[in-house]
Amino acid sequence: GGEFESTATSTPKQVDVNGNAIEGALVFKLDKQSPKLDDEKTMLVFTNLENQEVRFDSNMDIGGKKTQFDIKVIASDGNGIGDVIVKKGEDEIGTKVAPTSPEAGAEETWTFTGINTSSWEDGQVEINITVTDKSGTDITRTKLLNIDNTKPEIEIFSHSNKEKVTGVVKLTGSAQDTNGGSGFASLYYMIPTLEEEGQNEETLLGSENWKKLESQNFTIDFSGENLLKTKVESEEYGTATEVEGIEVLPVYFRIEDRAGNINVYKEFAFTVDPDGDRPSAKVTYPTTGTTLGGTIRIFGEAEDNVAVKLVQMQIDTNADG
């Protein structure tokens, strides 16, 4: 609100609003330096992952368990930091925690706590970090986050749910992360025990029964030691049906995307007939207990899941078995 007067030969002086001159040298500082914002030390602290710290880089995938975090900003300035603001678009985010006793020129840690992205829409968002020093000079850094709160999906190609199978089975399908957009990360499968069928998702994720599939487009070969029949014949696996010996055997999948969203898919099962690959035969005429004489003709049927090669018949003439 004052005026400065000087000539080439006069001493500079300041005149206040009442016209009174204030004698003496005028000393002031000119701040042309922006604050220093250390990108290497700008961190995300994931509060629901035991405060795991990672550097805040652009194009990070955020989702799954990585939705709750603090932002830690490290900045310094010769005149001291006046303020730090973190915004998502036009809205400030986080609860600001400023340093208590900052020293001019020293690094200051400003923390923005309680950020939760679980309700944010999927897609890319801008996070702007603006640091202003005490003389009003500022600097802004823009970071991009890829928000993905949508679980990946799986599609089974070769079989329908609870389709009846026997013998060697090859199950094919594909896992995708088309809706969320961060991309496929990993795929596992398991045939759960009866105990695991009753477990909640968190407990199930810790099972050592998961087997990794190397590609999102998969073929699982249930043969040899992995034959479904061996599972059904064990008391630890499968749920009985109305037909004796035939059981429902679930196959679980664990799909994870790069943002950390996990889908435990439990909507697929086989109906396994352990004897379905064995040929069978029955006599259709005569029926049991019928008394016959003379020339006898016997009729019957045989079937197999592939083809019938040979049918043989034996007559027990003395009924001794």
C-alpha cells in the first residue's frame, strides 16, 4: 500500500499512505525459485496392506486391495513451504497433515490421509499435487491413476456347468479383464475338498490346493493322476447325486488382474460318472425267472461311451455261480 521514490542521486525512501516518509535503506528478497518437489520421494502408503510404501508414478493400476492409501509429499524451499494441495480434478482429496515445526530450506513431509478409491469409477484420473512456498511461488506435478474396481471374468468353452463326464476330460476356457481394463495378471484352478467347499473366500485364497495356469487361454487335462474318477472315489471330494456312484465335483478358479482385483469363481462343476467309460450289457429277453423250453433265443443290448467291441455270454448250467 506504499510508494517508493528515488532518483539517481537520492536515497530510496518509502512513503506511507499518510504521506510520511520512512527513511533508511530498503531491504527485500526476490524469490524466483520454485519449491522443490521430489518425485522420487512422493509415495503412496497403502494403509490396508500394512502401510506398504510405493513410489507414486504415473499410470499406476489401483484397485482390489490397493484402494485405501495416504499420499506422502516431500518438498522444500529456501523460504519455507506455505501450503500443499492434492486434487482429483477440481476436488481436494485426503485429510491434510502438515509438518509441525518446519525449517526454511529443509525437506518437509506433508501427508494426505484416508484416500479410498473403491467408489471411484473405472478409468484414468488425474491427481494434481501443488506445492506453494511462503512467497507465493508454486509448482504442480500431475500423476495419472488407472482406476479398476471391477473383477476379471472367466468363460468355459468345452463344457456346460454340471455336464456329465467320464474318463479323460479336457476343460478349455479363457480369463479376461475387459471391463476393468488394467489387464489380466494370473489364473489358478483347484478341485476343492468338501472342507474347502464350505470355506469363505478369504480362507479359500490361502489354500495350498491352487494350481497355476500359465496362460489366460487354458486347457486343463484331467487324465493320469489328475483323473476326475480318482477324486470322486475319495471321500474327501464330491457331492453325491440321486444316482449311486455319480457325484458332482466342483472346479474353482482364481483370476486376478493387474490392479489386484480377485475373482474366486465357483459356478462350475462336473457331474462325474466314474464307471461311465466302462461298457455295459443287459439281457432284454427273457426276463429273470421265466421258464422256457425248446430252442431259446436270448436278446440284449450293450453300450459304451466310445464303441462296443465284443459281447460274450456265459450260461451257468448248474446255478452255482
